Amino acid sequence: MSRIVLAFRSFFAILFTGKLPAGIAQELGLSPQKKPQPAAKPAPAVRAAQPWDGALQILGILQRDSRLIDFLMEDISAFSDDQVGAAIRDLHQRCRDSLTRYLLLAPVIDGVEGSFTKLDTNDPATVKLLGNVPVNGKAPGGLLRHKGWKAEKIDLPPFTPGSSAMVIAPAEVEIE
């Protein structure tokens, strides 16, 4: 008789509540089963910053502001020197404005080009020695041929994780 009572209790419990009470499950020798949890969606993989991201970012800025890459990739052999010169003047100003907006540039050696300059360092990343360079690579100084450039401050916009950093400038499609 107890099996009939358990059957009715189980039937009505499942009918009205949608689950089998723990006490009935124990009497039947069943353990209550937990509802399977839906699998959590894995978070999209965030691309780690790469050493070249800043270089691609500044190229993207120069392309966005002045179309520098478009100019460099264009075959200009069919244009006259006057046409190229006119295009360069505007391109030069827009590139310069972009650089000064995001970078504070300064000369490596602040001196007058063509004058004698005493060297403080022989670091090849800082000074490139030209001409009759001593075998030991140490020179007291020489004529300054180019001041060089260094970035004293970099203020690029924050890198957006998940963006396709390898795309310097997206394609543009006009919908008509």
C-alpha cells in the first residue's frame, strides 16, 4: 500500500511543483538530480598587446589625418613635379600636425648641423658614427650631420582590445 501512496504523492508533486520532493526521492532510493546549468559562454579571447601595435597605431593616425599611406602607395610617375609638389605641401602640414598632437619630438643632439660636436655617448642606438671611425668605436666628437630624433613623450589614444590592430585603415564603402 505504501507504493501506491508514494506513486500518488510523486505524481501530484511533479504535476504541481515540477519536481520530486527530496523525502520521496530518498524513500524510492533516488537522489535528487540538480538541473543542468547552461554552459557559460567563454569570454572572447582578448588579444595581447604586441610590440608593433604603437607603430601600426601611428600609421593609422597618419592615414586617417593625412592619407599618408595612400600617397606613398600611389604611383606618382605620371604626375608632374609641380603636381607632386602641390600635393606634398598639404600632406606635409597634416602629417606634422598629427605627429605634434600625439608625440613630443626632440633632437638627439641639440646642435647646429655642420658644426663640431663633442660626443657624450657612443651608443649606436643614439649616435651613428660616419666616416673614419676608430677601430674601438670611440670618438671624441665630429661634425654633426643630422641631429637625430627621439620621442620625449608619447600620448597615443588608448589601444582598443579586441580590435583588429593589423588593419591600419578600414576600407570605405559608400552605399547608394
